Amino acid sequence: MRRPLGVAGVVAMLGLWGAAVAGAQPAGVAVEVTVTNVRSGRGHVRVAVCPRAAFLQPTCAWHAAAPARVGSVVVVVPGVPPGVYAVQAFLDENDDGKINRSLFGLPTEGMGFSRDAPMRFGPPSFDDAAVRVGEGGGAVSLRLRYFD
């Protein structure tokens, strides 16, 4: 049985994306992620495309970033093998590579998941966020949510 992480746990996992994965990404297709509800033009929008085993874990191998812009930002994640994934994104306003939190543990930077999977007292399930990436690549749209 998977124990709920809570919002603080989600924030911790999302903040580890870039720290745990380094080096070349395997050949595959591009996944174009349109991130909406970006509230600031500071920093970068960071996106990860994760298989079930790496969802909310620091081992997610496919990730990319694009400069933030108010409104929507398109981030292209290269090298993703066809399959089923959940997409995670956050607005890294201060470019420190992690989601910053308030004293109460709530994220102070926007975050979101594919299929706009709900975050009810913790992270969404993989199944709620799952999308299929085909041989020709994929396109996903998600909306950032803010808790401050």
C-alpha cells in the first residue's frame, strides 16, 4: 500500500527532478507540454515525463525546462520512449531547482500534473495523471496551481 506523501512530500519529490538525473537521455520521441496559468515571467517552467515506477520519485529520466512567461509556456521534452507516463511541472521562479515552501509546508511556486490530476491532501495517483505517448510523440496540456 502506498502511503500518501501530502503536499510537502509532493514538493520534496518534485524538487529532486534535476538533482537525480544527469547525462544523456535515450533516443525516443518529443513530448510537447503546454503549461498554462503561469503567473510570473521569472525563472523557468520545469517539466518531467515519468513512467509509473518513477512517478513522484527523483529517478524520473525525461525532463526539460523553458523560460517562464506569464500565461502559457511550451516545454519540449526530448527522447521519451513511447509508453504511458504522468507529466509533472512547476514554475521555478527563483531558478533554484526546487519548489519552495512556506513555513506551513505549502508550495509557494505553482505546480501541476497531466490531465490536471487533482491534488487532494497529497499527490494525485499515477492513473489520474496518466497519458499515452505514441510513436509520433505527444502533446500534453496542464494547468499550474498555486497554494499561497
